[in-house]
Amino acid sequence: MNIKLLKTIVVTSTFSLIATACAATNIEDAAEDAPAASTQSAVVAAAFPQDFPPFQDPNCPGAAPANADWTVFACKAWEQTHDSGGSHPATRCFSALSQEECDAMIDDTFNQGLMNTAARDWTRYWHWCPMVIAGKVRSICPVGCFASDTQLATGGVVGEVAINQVNEGTQLLTLDEGSALRTPNLVSTPVEMSIKGPEMHDLVTFDLANGRELSVTEEHPMVLASGQIVKAKNVAAEDSFVGSSGSSVAIHGIYRTPAVGDVYNVKMHTRDLLGHIVVAEGVLAGDNELQAVIGSEEEKAIQLRAE
């Protein structure tokens, strides 16, 4: 059985995942839901979409046909992150598009008959938002992000790297599944995808007690010292973040700053939820995948609990 949706996630003193109110799916469930015209591979993808990442297809259409299969969206996602010169950041969705809005766009695209069930499941799992222009899906995009000069802790000897210098395969430090909140175990994890694009709204900037500033978009996931993961716009002045050593990092101030140039995000190459927590300007914060999780209608409460 493949568990896809976790409505409540808590983490014990060893950061073990405990899922309640889970919605599960399997091959038989997907087969009942999939259109008769779907291929067997599409049915499998509907049940286990994590096994079908974006891939290259020289015949990938510029505009998706009606009732498009998941393979069309998978190849369009690959085109967003690759060209003849190799990998490059994907272009993020416009402005401060939230995951709720992205999910609504996916549902609307499905309801218009522009994608089949397997494609809907694939875009929801991989968190790609369809852009419908003149009645056809012509592009897809992810949501995000950090300010371009945000320093991320690396898994190499460099120590830190600006997020605008991060590429596919860059090793960053992320939380290990066996960590405890106050004694986090950080491991080196490769970047699966980098993301960039303009932001029309002001960024949320945190003046941190560690002497740094961290600027993120409103929807970005932040890890509080209480163990809760919340969107940046919901962080209060009395809250504290978690440092890379597990210590509490106070917030001296919260203010808004204009976004200058592109903003950036990353998606880490891991199936472990905690592996999508990186170290940004010395504190724990989520990546693009974790942002999608806390923005999902099905996954509202995420709590990391201390020992």
C-alpha cells in the first residue's frame, strides 16, 4: 500500500514519523478511477507517482492535448529544468501563488477535461501547477522561495552557498529521519531541482539573534522552536526558530522588504519528509516540497516534537 496523503504528521523525540488520518491508494484503486483510455503506465503512475519523476521526451508537445496523460506533464517538467546546456532552475509560478491556489488550478484543469486522472495525480504529487492559456495547458510551474542571496548550509567543505548558485546535484545539509529536535542530525542530500522567478509581493524578512537576516516569500515553511512548521507570514515576533545545532534562535524583528530580482527555492532529492528541511542563514527552513505539504488542503497540521 502506498500512503500518499498525511493529514496530521507528528515527530517523536527521535523524529520518527507518525501519520494519522491517512488516505491511501493502490493499483486497484487507481484502476477504478482511471479513464478507460489510460495506458497501464498511467494507471501505475496514478497509484505510485513518486516512481515517475520528470523525464526527457523529444516529442513533448508545446501545448498539452485535451485529456492529457501524466507523461505530457512529466516531459514538460523536464523541459522546465533542462536545456541543451544541461540542468537549470525551473521558472517559478507568478507572484505569491500558494499551494492551495496551485491545487485549485490542477482541479480546474482536470474539470475542464484538459488532463486525465493520472495527470491530475502526478501534478499534485510533484507539485507542478498547470498554466492554461487559450484553453490549453501550455506550461507548468512550481511555487517557492528564498531571497537570491540566502546562504544554505552545504554537505561539502565550502560550508555555505548562496541559493542562486545552487544547481541540480548540489549537496546541502538536511535533517535526517533519526534526528531529535534539540539535537538535529544533519546529512548531505543532493538537490533534485532548483527554482527561480520574479516575486511581485514584499518578502518577509526576519532579523535573527544569530546576527543574520533571512528573507522568504509569505508561503515559505519555517521551523519554530516549539516544533511547529508554519508559513512565514504566520510567524509571530515572540516565536523562535531552530538553529542547526538545535538551539533556539530568537527573532529580533519581522518586517517586509521589496523583492529585488528573482527569488529562488530548491527541492531536495529524498522521499523522507524531514529531508526537505534545510539550513538557511543558520536556521531550519523547508524546501519547495515542504512548502507544498503545509499548503495542501489535506495536510494542515505538521508538528515536530522535542524530546
